[in-house]
Amino acid sequence: MTRVPEAMVAAAVHEHITDAIKDPSLIRLGPNLVLARFETMKVYAALGAVRSLLDSGIVRPGQTLIDSSSGIYALALAMACHRYGLQCHIVASTTVDATIRAQLEVLGATVDQMPPSASLQLDQERRVGRVRALLAERPDVHWMRQYHDEVHYAGYAELAEIAARSLPAGALTVVGAVGTGASTGGLVESLRQRDPEVRLTGIQPFGSVTFGSERLSDPEAIIAGIGSSIPFGNVRHTLYDRLHWVDFRYAMAGAVGLLREHAVFAGLSTGAAYLAARWEARAEPERTFLVIGADTGHRYVDKVFSRHQDALDPELLFPVEVGSLAELSLPWSTMDWARRAYR
């Protein structure tokens, strides 16, 4: 019998684009450093949440789903609505670019985009206010509440299966942006059902209330989706073993360095996670570090990648180890969190 060359084996035919793009590409960045690179990671959150809501009868076919987003989740929710025959309304951050907005509109979503503002905090407050106003006008719509509804954890169990099958046995640390808490939290909760010793390292920007850096300001901060100016109910602080706070310049160094060294084009949150993970991986060579690359770098072309000549060399950067939140300082601080509660 003639053996078919591996390269000629037919690829799976997917029924919907969400099935094709949700799984990550796993890329080795070093002896004990692996990147899970996504086109848009939040497809897992959106699909898992929408399926759960439909199955439970909380949402019915044809209903309108609404949420606020800085971009990645908006596109994921619009695709999930497209797949399951639902309507979608997005209250978009001022940081949502023309590329994402055009995709949302073609997918049938209606978009309310906030005007330019002096800070991401003001932008976030405006979005929440707009959502509440729309809910008052249209009680038939369902607010997805990606920041607070734990239903967004559900979809990441599938990702945990992929990680468990693909990574070598032994000690594992997941490194990723905290954001709403659902992606890193959902992944690690599922992984810890197999191995309670799996560690989680979270990435935060300065100025975020999530892990207490709100007193510090990063004047160039545009790292959408990593932190927050308001508390997020989906962040389970007790899941995190370690935290890194990274400013824009250092995140930019990580993102440009990742493209330069590994030809991986990814966003600022991935750049910050890569910077932190490569530092930790060198200190613990016996442990595997899985870096979460939540999205591509397309929305950062103008403000990051077109300025690549200005990027710092990641080899020359290192964090300051702190023992308390009072000691946090720019541009890069790190601290053992030890799975404790916060406030």
C-alpha cells in the first residue's frame, strides 16, 4: 500500500470560521518557552458563553447580544452571533481601529464607538454608561458582561485540553495578560484539575486597579485589554502565583523583539507576556513556560511596529523585584502574588 506523504494529508473542513481560527499555533521560542499564538483568543470565550446561554435558555435564537469591548472580544462576539443566528451590538472603545470596525459592520453588528478621550479610564466609563443607557431603552437585549459573567470561563476548557496534549509532561507556568480574567483564569482552572501545581503569571499595565497599580501612570499606555480602570468581577485573584507590571516601552520591546527574533507578529499584550516569560524561563530551566499570544499585531502597526527602530533591546531589560504594591515602579516590576485574595 502506498503511503500518502504527511504534507498531502487533507486538512479538516470546518463548518464555520470560528472553528478554524480558535485553536492556537504552538511555537517554540526557547528550550522551555512555548508561545500559544492566536488570531483572536477570545473566540473561546465568546463561543463558550453563547453556547451556554443558548443551552440554558437565557438567550433565545435571534435575540440581540450587547457588550463593551476594546476590540478583540467585539470581533469574537460578532462571529459567535453570526454562527448561532443572533444579533450583535458593540459599544466600542475609542481604540477600536477601522479594520476591526469594518469587520464588525460587515458581520452585521451595530457599533457605537466612543469619541477620543484623554484617558482609557474615561473611555471605559463612557462605554459602561452607554451600555446601561441602551439596556434601559431595550430590555429585550442580553448584556454579555464579559468583565463580570463567569460564563466566559467555560470555553477555555477546550484550550486546556490542547495544552495538556501538546506540552511536555512536568512543571508548567502559564504567562498571559490578566485583562477580564477569563482567558488566563479559565485556562489555568482547567489545567489545575489535572495538576494543581500549574502556576499562573499575570501581566498588568501601570494604572490598572485590578492588581493595585492605579496610583502609577504610563503616559504612553495604549495596551488595550490588559488592565482596567474599574474592578472586574471575572478576575479571580487567588488563581495568580506571580505578577508583572510592564509599561508601554517595554511591551513594545517585547512585541518588536518577538517579530525580529521569531518572525511572530503579535500584539502588545503578547509582547509584554513574552518579555516576562523569557525572563522567568531563564531562571527556571526545568519548567515549561506557556506564553499566551492573544491576538495579532495589526492594530498596533502605526504606534508600535512602524517605530521599530526606536524599540529597546529586550536583552538589556530586567524587572525590579518588589515585596509590596507600595514599591511598584515603572518601567517593569514583578512580585510574587502567591494566590492570595485582593481587597
